[in-house]
Amino acid sequence: MRLEPEMTQTLTLRQPDDWHLHLRDGAALASLVPATAAQMGRAIVMPNLKPPVTTTEMALAYRARILAHRPADSTFEPLMTLYLTDSTPPEEVAVARNSGCVHAFKLYPAGATTNSDSGVTDLRKVRHVLEAMEREDMVLCIHGEVTDADVDVFDRERVFVDRTLAPLVAEHPGLRIVVEHITTKEAAQFVTDARDGVGATVTPQHLLVNRNAMLVGGIRPHYYCLPILKREEDRCALVTAATSGSTKFFLGTDSAPHALHTKEAECGCAGCFTAVSALELYAEAFEAAGALQRLEGFASLHGPAFYRLPVNEARVTLVRRPFEIPSEWALADTVVRPWRGGTHTAWSFLRSEAAQ
Ligand code: DOR
Ligand code: ZN
């Protein structure tokens, strides 16, 4: 990574990847694929479509629909995932692995978030699938929240870590697990202390703000995502983990667009759309922590190492120049509001350069 000395003006790093992304489907792909392809070399694409992507065959068809919207000059590579259900056959793991295009299975506890109704109701029901994943060295991505009605929404990740994640990690010692979009000091600590093969992604919004930004002085629906924003002490722990240099932590935006009217509603959808300014937002968070020199590891090196993929050869450059995040972005026949739309970031994405 190249950081110009003194008052750093430009920042050049290996092209990053997004290890947790929602690209949706249909007409929405036309604006969402170019948005991510502009910055990222690859992305782990979430399978929570309607209906969910539960088979390798469905994933390959979805991949083709994504690639149909890849800009002509882009080499963006969608890395596909399968949605784990109570009835996923263990044999599907080898099929997925042999496809060369499926890189992980996604565990949504049933009812935890958007389109998670078909998620896993009891981990015992997928034990044989998890064993097959261990054998095939297939990554398990986890939405780490319990869904019990009696657990407060702000405690759902913390309780999941104790009740579900810790036993799962111990029972499957060879299983590679990504705890997605961590939001609490407990999750950051758990992953820090965990055995090899346990990593975590962190979103830009969870590094930059706490729940006050969503709830003080008015309710801001565009700040609502799941797992929900937590306390300042949690945000600080996430910043410490992400900027520590530990290879366990890597970039995953969880960019999750919803049409404006479905967020600004009586019962608004969960999800922050950050794809259009992802790297600028991460740069802001790392700079605030005095850790810009660690951005490349988090954004471009740790993820490929975890997924056992080569790092990208292309480079991207950010320049210290205010960038106004657009306040609207096309989404099929409607619009989505990017997270923090209308505000500025200190860094602008300047260009992406192919390998020389
Ligand atoms: O806020 C969220 N939105 N969290 C998730 O886990 C799912 C996502 C979505 O698909 O909208
Ligand atoms: Zn997500």
C-alpha cells in the first residue's frame, strides 16, 4: 500500500473485495452490479432472494444474471453462496464445492432478518451438512443473532455468541466460519480469541456510528439494519478489532438496498445501502482511528487469505477530496437512499487500475 507522506493526499491499495453483499435480483441488478464493480474485485453474494438460493443450480443461474449486468470493462467476480435450510441435503456441499463458483453457505437463524423465513430452525437439523462442509472445506457464513421473542433486540448477537456460536465452533473444529457483520464487543472478543478458521466481517456503519445516530433527535430509518447498531463501547471494540491488523477481520459491507418507501414506512425494512461509497466510508473510519496504513489488510488481504483465494492484482486509488454521497440511487423502477446520502466523505474514490 502506498501512503504519500506528510498530510496524506492519495491512498493506493490493492483492489478490495466485499465479503458480504446483497445484490438482489431482476431489474435491480442493473444499478447494483455496476455500483459494487466500480470498487470491488469480488463479492460474496448473499442468497436471501425470494425464493432463497438453496441449490448450486440456482446459484449458477443467479451468477449468470449478475454477470449479464457486469460493465464491459470490469472483471468483477461474484462469489456465490447457498442458503442453508433445515432440509439442505449434505450431498449439496460437494456439488457446490465442485462447481467452483459457490464459496460459502449462509446460515440465517429462521426469522432473524430480511427473507430469513426459510432459515435454520434448529442447528441439530443441519449437523450432517455442517460435517460435510468441514470435509469439503466449505466456509459457513453466519447471521449471528438469536430470534427468541424474549431476547431484547440489542442483546440478540451477544446471546447468540454464548448460546449458539461458541458450541458450534467447538463441535466442528475443522469448520471455517465467518461471523458476519459483527456489532458487539462480545462478538469482537469471541472472534479475537477463537481458534484459527473463525473470522468476522465488519460493516462501515458499525465502525462509524452507534445507535444514537439512529435514535437521538429523531428516528432515522436509513440507519436501521440488522444486527442493529449498538452502544459506543461496542463501536469502539469493532474499530479496535478491524484496525488491529488481525487477519481475522475483513471488509464486508452488508450493503442491503431497500426501496426508499419501504424504509420510510410504518414498518421499515432493515438494511443500509453503502455500496456506492463503501471504500470512502471505511477510509473515514480507519483514518479516525489513526490506522489508514491498516486499511489494505482489512479491505484487500485478510478476506482472500481466509477464503483461500488469490489477492487482486489491480490497484485502487483514493484521494483526499470531499465526495458527496448521492442521496438517491436507481433501484429497478424505484429509488434507494444510500446510507448518509447527501453528506460528504473526506476521501473520494479516484480510480481503479488493472494490474501492470
Ligand atoms: O439489515 C439487514 N438487511 N440485515 C440483514 O441481515 C439482511 C439485510 C437485507 O437483506 O436487507
Ligand atoms: Zn447481510
